[in-house]
Amino acid sequence: NAGVMQNPRHLVRRRGQEARLRCSPMKGHSHVYWYRQLPEEGLKFMVYLQKENIIDESGMPKERFSAEFPKEGPSILRIQQVVRGDSAAYFCASSPAAGTDIYGYTFGSGTRLTVV
Amino acid sequence: GENVEQHPSTLSVQEGDSAVIKCTYSDSASNYFPWYKQELGKGSQLIIDIRSNVGEKKDQRIAVTLNKTAKHFSLHITETQPEDSAVYFCAASRGGSQGNLIFGKGTKLSVKP
């Protein structure tokens, strides 16, 4: 079991470009969560998705950020027109299907986004 | 909304000593409290968790205690080793159908040989 896979590990973007972060959940997991970690801060919840559904996006900035988890393929966190303040580590976690909810949460190694 | 406070932000101990990290939470409906260890350049790894129906849980050198009345929980690491050096995060959640954890800001633990 390869665990939660995130790529790329490091991503550098110029201001105004788009950033796409990918997350492949653990095998058998259908719930995906995205968190952002700013320097010297804990992880902040962004969005919770199940296959083809956004369950809770209360932590997502209202503009420029979007997330999807299609029927096939990884979950994508997309940041349009990046600004310096978007520089952070973005972590994805997955958990098993409904019934276990957040228990059994597993994090990926993260994508470190640097906006220059 | 829910808020989780974590102290201290940095902690330095000698190898073999104990380390204690404390967290408080504000949402009385929280019922799941995990602790994560984050090593440099890696994702966070769950090291221990506790649910609101128990007051203490132990796994080898690691233990967690929970006081629901006071709304605080603590991580205890005994006989610390240099490989315990990392950033530790506490978190709280209502569990159930809600997926999101609320994290503390982390404690950077340094264990000196």
C-alpha cells in the first residue's frame, strides 16, 4: 500500500500563474481532505471531498481556489492567479469510506508551493 | 468556531527525560483528539489518538490524557530519544460525518543526546 501520494513535492510558480496540486488517496479510501500549512502555523482545513462531490469547503478562500475529486484519477487542488501569500505547504489526507469517517486519517508528504 | 491552543511552541529536553505537550480546545462537542508527528520534509503521521469516552491511552513510550471537563488534553513522551525530535501537532474534531480536524500550531520538540 503506497499510502497517500502527492505530487509534485515542490512547485514554483510566478505570480499570476496557475498551480495544480494532485493527491491520490490510499487504496480503498474515498474521502479526501486538503489542508494548508503556513510557516510556523498548524494545518488549516480547506476542503473535504468524496468522489465527485464537495462535502465541506468552508476552509477554502472564496476566490481563485477550487478542488475536485473526479470519479477516475486523483484529487486536484487548483489555485489560479497565484500570489505570494499562497506560498505554503499543502497536505492531502484520505480516510476510508463512510462508517469510519475521519478515523484512519492518513496524510501525504505534501506539496510545497513557492510563489516568486 | 472551534479553536485549539497548543503549548509550548518549542520544547528542548535531554535524552531520557520526559516531554509533555498540552492542548486546550473550545468546542465542547469535540470528541476525537489525535496527535500527529511531522518530521522535516514529511507529511504528518498519526502517533496516537483518544476519543471522548476514555481519559487516558498509552502506547509504549507515548501516552495521551484527556480532561473533558476542563477541555484539555496532553501528550506525554517518556524516555525521549533523539529520533523523537520533530514537530508535534494536536487536533480536535467532532468526528461523525464531519471530516475536518482543527489543529494546534505545533510544538517543536528537540531531544538532545
